[in-house]
Amino acid sequence: MRRFVNSAAAASIFVMLAGLLAGCSSEEKKAVPELPKRICWNAFASSDVSPILPTGEKATLSAWPFVLTEDYDSVNCVLYIDGMTRFLAHAKLQAFGGVDWSSFDKANPEPIDVGERGILWDGGAAAYFTCEPSRRPNSPGKYIDLTISADSAPEKDKLKSVLPALLRQFVSFVQRELKCGASNGN
């Protein structure tokens, strides 16, 4: 009789373990949704952006054509995951002698070596460079102000290594697109 009880107990344990294992294998591992190889005007490789994106079911991109003129002085590219903004690339044409980043002061940004001046904070980075220098005292130059936001990154410590590299790519892309002096953006 003892052998029967042990066999029954062993069978019961086996069924229970099989159920647990089946439950584990049926759970899908969460991942970043599939993206095209390049995003945001082809400025970024998705593989470079993915490390700072949260997991989700569906990704959607929204971007106007990349045009910066006096009539269209800013452009955005937004990557939504499950309907929420998770990555934003913003470019703005500034026709004056500088860029005002005072709105970032509360984020305690640290300087980074991107463009003529760059800053990094928890969740984003910005840089600017001169596209067309001022020719006369009365003539403002053209400055390009770039911002990347990824404040929903699952691992905030990755932002400090990923964002400056993405910002450098963004500076290079904008310089090529607008035919600005490449010596201005690191």
C-alpha cells in the first residue's frame, strides 16, 4: 500500500509541475514592438533607439517630412508605443543669436559634447549648432536646436550612454539634410 501512495503522490507532483511549466511557457516575453529598420526621416537606426524604449504591443510612427524653413520652423517625429509617446525627435530652426534652454533648468542638465553645445538630463538630450552664421550685426544667423525625449525608458541608466550617440546621429542627419557646415556638429 505504501508503494501505491508514493506513486499517487509522485503522479500528483508530476501533474502539478507540468502545469506550472506549461504556465511559464505560455507567457510571452514582453518586448519592444517591431519597428522599421530606420525611423524618424531615416535619421536613426531602430536598433540604436530600441534599448531606451519600453515594451508594448504596437508601435506607431508619426512624422511630417523633414523641412526646416522660415515658414516651417520646426518638425517632430513621434514614436508611440501602445498609443503613448515613448520617443520624440524635435528640430527647430532658430533665426537669432542663441538657443534658450532655460525650460530645462529644473531637470538639472549636464553638459555633453554634441554640436556647439549639448545637454543631457534624465529623459532627454538637446544640442544646437550654427547652420548659417550671422553675416552682419543686423542679420541673425540660423541655428538648429535639436531635442530628443525618451522619458519612459525602462532602464534610466541606459539613457546616459544612448542619448548622446543618438543626438550625434541627429546632428549629422540635419547637417546633411540642410547642407549646413559639418564642422559644427560632433
